[in-house]
Amino acid sequence: MLSTSRVEANIPASDLGRARAFYPDKLGLTPSNEMGGVALTYETEGGTAFNVYETAFAGQAGHTIAQWHVDDIEAEVRDLKAKGVTFEVYDMPGVRWDGDIASLEGLGRAAWFKDSEGNIVCIDQEVPAG
């Protein structure tokens, strides 16, 4: 059953070499597996994995394709900006912005940036349960 299966995300890259440099240099991630020069697998200490694979269709999605849940969004944004990551600010109804960080009523806070391939990715800090 799918409900008991593990799932992984696949992130497209038009230039796998460029993506291979971006993910460790900007995000601090190291590939755990290389698949024949056409894909890389990254595993996080949080227990999830994603693949970056080569395709001509990278960067064409106009929506978030991957999201990291973090404990301290301000610290993550500050660290990523120090590594040269540029954050996106979007005009979205009902969203309040404090610099690069959006507050989404009842959901928490989030910040978006594009990877080396133009894919939109996100970091978020969920509203504490309670």
C-alpha cells in the first residue's frame, strides 16, 4: 500500500554539474549516491531523501517543488543569504511579509528561493502544536 511506503522527491536539473555544486555549497548537502552521471541522491538527517536528475525541463514549474521544515527560519534565512542564496517575495493574498519571511495565518512562516536550476524551493517553520 502506498500509505506505508516511503516517498522521495525528484528535482530536475538542466545542468547536473551546476546542481552538484549548488546543493553542497549553498545548502550544505552532500550526495549520498550518484546514479551513472545522470542523477544524485541526497539524504537528510531528518530521514528524508530526494533525487536531483538531469532533464531539459528543469526550472519550468511555477510552484514550490520541495520544502524543508526547519526549527528556526530566521537563522536558516540568515545562513543561506550568507552563502549567496537570494530569496523570493511573492504577492499572495493574506500573506504578511517581514523581509524575506512570509507569515501564513494558521500555517506558520516560510521563505522561498530558487536553486541553481530555477526550481522554486521553500523553507518553513510550522506553527507549534498546542
